[in-house]
Amino acid sequence: MHLTFALFAITALLKGSSAYPSNSDWVTEHVKRYDGFSDNLAVRLGSYQAPGPNDSRGPCPGLNTLANHGLINRDGKNLNSTEIKLAFPRGFGIAEDAIEVALHNWEVVCEYIKGTTCGTAANDGTFILTNLTILGEPHAFEHDHSYSRQDYRQNWAHGGITDNIYFNSSEMQTGLDVVGYTTSNPPKVAAANYQQFNDIRLQRESIQNQRDFPGWFQQNVPPTLFETGFIFGATFDRDSSGKMKESTPMARLKWWNFWFSEESFPTQLGWVPASTEVFNSHFCTSVSSAVLNAAVTSLPKSLPAGATATTFPPPANLPEGDPSPTLALFQSAPYAAATSPAAIKSAAAKRGLLAARENQASTLTLPASVSSIVASEVTAKPSLILAAIQLAGAAPPKFNLYQQSIDTVTLKAQIAAAQSYQDLVIAKITSLASVRGRV
Ligand code: HEM
Ligand SMILES: *[C@@H]1O[C@H](CO)[C@@H](O)[C@H](O)[C@H]1NC(C)=O
Ligand SMILES: *[C@@H]1O[C@H](CO)[C@@H](O)[C@H](O)[C@H]1NC(C)=O
Ligand SMILES: *[C@@H]1O[C@H](CO)[C@@H](O)[C@H](O)[C@H]1NC(C)=O
Ligand SMILES: *[C@@H]1O[C@H](CO)[C@@H](O)[C@H](O)[C@H]1NC(C)=O
């Protein structure tokens, strides 16, 4: 991998919190560097244009917003890392140091999927990232219990199709419900503090732990918490120059909801970009640890083990196979999950697509009795899944996760193939379970 930019070594654990804004020399220099952005927000933030059917979007509300405003390529493809490092401070007021690890990890995923370097021949320290959609590669950088996306294995035993990439308003609302937020005007609750965000985070873990196929949920707290830092940084209450009004940040819920659902800057709700002096890596890790350490009033049921631990290592760089691309990184070929780009269609097209998808899914759903028998077997003995998969043999080619459009015939054929493989796995699980049960 041809990485020459300095990787930020964040050594502190997400533990204890310290005051911010931080006034290091580094921050002061960087604030100067970004002083050049126009005060005119229409100039600074570009103009929103909805993505078209051939544009690439992914699981990151931050990057999707930059693309929708033309601060990075509107088609979401061939993105220059140097330009991303400039576009984030310009759009969100986030300082560059807060995105170094994410950018590194994206490059690793990019090389994994492309099977070749995403760096440049000139090795000038910049690299070209294929597109935003590849960020949805499951459990590489993408993770379970997102605030606004489904988990990719969530529907595995219930029809197979899970969209783990695009915004899903019901997923988002389950988090908003925790703090009693509705979009009614004026909203019941205006902002969420650390404790409320810890409540939301735990509720998401609990719900997704129950929705995922038993035993397959993977808890991934460090990136979730860093993303929580992004949410606080993007939505704390601010003056017109982006400085924090409160002494402790709170997430303004209507800004958060607008940003995620529209994938646009909430300027019409009085929002301005944060000051880079405030919104930097230190801010994000401080918020992460404060949220993690905020005592919650009651615990949701079915939490995965370790959900309430108060220290986690911060998100770290994915390992690289320097100097060759990181093909073997995740121990298997890139996974092409079952999904389709509902979120980037017009509302009407989206409804049509969903209806079609739900039809396909419903004709393939397993009888509930079978699902629940298998589910309880697997809950009791999660290792059965691995044993069953070994017996069932190689999985068929899966849906192509990275394509924006796929025709119905191909999709149907792929679902059918995946479904019969799934049936085979489930049959193996059932027979293994009954054999073991008799022993
Ligand atoms: C180059 C830098 C970045 C990369 C490669 C990146 C990539 C990603 C990826 C892969 C996810 C999906 C994780 C999941 O499964 O939920 C994600 C989520 C997220 N990103 Fe980014 N991101 C970057 C920078 C940012 C920045 C600067 C912001 C804020 C301004 C941001 C805001 C978020 C938020 C809030 C989520 C969580 C979404 C949810 O839980 O539903 N990201 N990002
Ligand atoms: C998208 O790509 C397809 C296939 O290349 C093409 O037929 C179609 O016109 C494109 N649509 C737009 C809006 O560019
Ligand atoms: C994104 O890149 C992947 C990997 O090269 C490719 O398979 C996919 O078609 C691309 N998707 C879009 C929407 O550009
Ligand atoms: C990325 O953009 C920067 C700044 O515009 C430019 O100097 C650099 O050459 C670009 N890199 C590539 C590989 O195009
Ligand atoms: C959103 O997620 C819910 C589950 O929370 C699911 O039932 C629904 O089909 C998803 N919607 C889309 C558009 O994928």
C-alpha cells in the first residue's frame, strides 16, 4: 500500500474525558489553514442535487452529503483522498485529524475489493478511492448496530434481502424513540445529551442483537462511538462562527434527523458548519468516552456481552499487506450482500422498488415454525452454524452489493440460489441439532 500521509496514532483509550476545545498548536495551525472558506454558505457548501441512478452512494451520511453537494465528485466515484481531506472541513467544519484513520481504512477496503492498489503510480501520497458503495463491504469497516441502517445479516433467515447501506427511517426512528423525538413541530425533545445517546446506542445493540439471525450479531463499539462523536460534532448548538454555545455538547435532534434523512446540510434549520477549532479528533474521542461512561437509567434486555463495558480501544487502522494489496485481509473473497439501492431512487421509484422487493422476499420466506425451531437450536449452540456451513459446501455467488441497479430477473435468480443454499444450511443445522440432541 502506498501510504505516505502521516497516520495519526491515537493511543489514548476511550476512557475518562478531558476538556475541549483543545488549543494545541496543531489545531491553531489548522484553523488558519481553513480560514479560506467563504463566509457565504451557498458558496462554501455548494448546492444540493439528488443523486441519479448511476451515482454511487454508501453507508456514510457524511460522505453522501459531500457528494450530494458537489464538494466531492457528485457521482461518488474516483474520489481523490486529498480532496476528501479538504471537503470535510469545508462542509462540516471537521478538522482533518479526525478522518485520517477512516481514510486509511477505506483505502484498505478499496484495495481488498479491487484486488489492486488504490494508490497512485506516482506514489504522491494521495490515492483514488473507487466509489462510496464499496464502504458497505460487511464487517470490514461497515458494522452492525448502526444508528440508521439495517444489519446485513438481519434478514438472512427471513427472505434473505438486507440493505445494510442506505438510510432506513424505521431504523433511525428506533433510536429517536428512545429519547421521545418525533418530527412534529416543535419537537418534544430538542437535543440529546451523553446519557441519552448511551441509551440510544444500547437500545440499538439490544434490538439488532434480537433481530439478527441468532449468534450472528457482531458488536462493534469503537467505530460506533467515534461516529457518535461525529454526530455530536456535526450537531452541537453553535453560534454563527460554528463555536459551541453550550459548555457540554448536545446533539440537536432535528439537525441530526435532517442530515441523515436528506443527506444534506441542515442550513434551512439554522445550521452552520462547526468551527474546526472545536470539531477535531480530540473532540470525537472525548465525546466517545463521555457517552460510553454516561450511566444509563435502565438497561434494555438481550444486550450482547460486554455492551456496558466503559473502555474500548479507539478505532484503529485496519492491517495492510504492504507492499501488495490486502487481498487476504478478511480471509475470504469480498462479500456481495443482498441489497438494492432503494435510498437513491426518487420517492415514487423507491416505493415501486420496495413493493417489488417485498413480493420477491415474501414468496421466499421460510415458514415461521421452521425459523423458530432453527433459531432456538442455534441460540443454544452457535457453533452449529459453522459446522452446518462446512457440510453444505461453498455458497453460490451472492448478490452484487456494489452495483447500483440490477434487473429483476437476475435478482430473482440470485435470491433463489441464495435461498436454496440457505435451506441447505438450515437442513444441516436441523439434522446436526437433532443428532446432538439425541447424544
Ligand atoms: C474518509 C472519511 C470517512 C469514511 C471512510 C467513512 C466511512 C463510514 C462508513 C463505512 C460508515 C458505516 C458504518 C456503519 O456500518 O454504520 C460510516 C458511518 C458514519 N459516518 Fe462516516 N466516514 C468518514 C468520515 C465521516 C465524517 C467526517 C463524518 C461526520 C461529519 C461521518 C459521519 C458518519 C456517521 C454519523 C456514521 C454512522 C451512521 C449510522 O450509524 O447510521 N463520517 N462512515
Ligand atoms: C445509467 O447507466 C445506464 C447503463 O449504462 C444507461 O443506460 C442510463 O442511461 C444511465 N442513466 C443515467 C441517468 O445516466
Ligand atoms: C463500485 O466499485 C465496485 C468495485 O470496483 C464495482 O464493482 C461497483 O460496480 C461500483 N459501483 C458503483 C455504483 O460505481
Ligand atoms: C488529488 O488532488 C490533489 C489536489 O487537487 C492533486 O494535487 C493530486 O495530484 C490529485 N491526485 C491524483 C492521484 O489525481
Ligand atoms: C427498514 O428496516 C426495517 C426493519 O427495521 C425493514 O422492515 C424495512 O423493510 C426496511 N426498509 C427498507 C427501505 O429497506
